[in-house]
Amino acid sequence: MAYIEFKNVNKEYKMGEVCIKALENTSFEIEKNELTVIVGPSGAGKTTTLNILGGMDTLTSGSVIIDGKDISKLNKKGLTNYRRNDIGFVFQFYNLVQNLTALENVELATQICTNSLNPSDVLKQVGLESRLNNFPSQLSGGEQQRVAIARAIAKNPKILLCDEPTRCSRL
Ligand SMILES: Nc1ncnc2c1ncn2[C@@H]1O[C@H](COP(=O)(O)OP(=O)(O)OP(=O)(O)O)[C@@H](O)[C@H]1O
Ligand SMILES: [Mg+2]
């Protein structure tokens, strides 16, 4: 059994009469310690897939088994714990807290999870040791992205999900 099993997943967004099929019978498996890249055109369902894997969106049908557990069957508390301790997520548009510094943004994430790494050390690893006390608006796009990457890594998660972590432009 693979560490991640994404099985026959369908995700539909219903907007009045219109039904958008974001994912249609999507299946894949990922082993432990594997680096996987999902590629596809804009609107193909990459973000939807990552959001479901990260426990941030629900699926319409199918199953998502992580380490033998079906996360689509977790209750609210189970999902919160899963997101808190198992998942590190680098968002497509960073989602930094604007009135917190780079260091505080990373500390905020590490304070709520077990087994986290030292925030300053991780920011140093991404080359931001001289930007710890800057707010996001005082950082370049790439620097903000590195804070977002540090925030995800510092949780020391079991699964690191990165939504276009090397794209620098904001649409
Ligand atoms: N909340 C939503 N409500 C309705 N439709 C949505 C919603 N979120 C995504 N979609 C639709 O689902 C499809 C997949 O979207 P998704 O964001 O997963 O694409 P993507 O592959 O990440 O694209 P991009 O490369 O542009 O980021 C798109 O057609 C999108 O319009
Ligand atoms: Mg996307």
C-alpha cells in the first residue's frame, strides 16, 4: 500500500445550474520519501488536488488514503489535527499575515504544532537571516515566497504540499 492513495476522486463545484468538474476520476499513488510534480494547464485541477490532499477542501466522491487512513472520513477535529501536524502547505499566493514580520509568520505556524523546527534557523536556510523583522510589504515577491516556504518547512510536516512554489509573478 502506497503512503498516499488518491482513488477515483471527483470534485464538482455547483454554481446554480452550472456544475464545474474540477477533478474527474483522478487516481494516483505516492510512496514515502517520493518527490512528485503535478503538471497541467491552468484550470486542470492542480490546486484542487493539493487542497484536497491538505485537508482544506472536501471531495464529491472517491477516497484519499494517507498512511492507511481515509482523510475524507475524518471529522472536524481529526481534520484540524491532520492539517496542523501532518501538512505543510506553500500557497500559490503565499497567504502571509500582513501585520506580522517574516519571523512571526513562521512562529505562528510552529507554535500550534508538535515536532516543529526553529523558525530563525529555517528562515536562515532560505537565505532570509537579514529579513527576520521585515513585514511582508517590505519584502520582494521572491522573499515573501521564501517566507511562505520557510513557514511550511518549519512545521516539519509529514507531507509538504507546494502550489507553484517557484512562480514569482502575482497574477
Ligand atoms: N471555488 C470554486 N468554485 C467554482 N469553481 C472552482 C472553484 N475552485 C476552482 N474551480 C474551478 O475548478 C477548476 C480547477 O481549478 P484549479 O484551481 O484546481 O486549477 P489549477 O490547475 O490549479 O489552475 P492554475 O494553474 O491556473 O492555478 C477550474 O476550472 C476552476 O475554475
Ligand atoms: Mg492553481
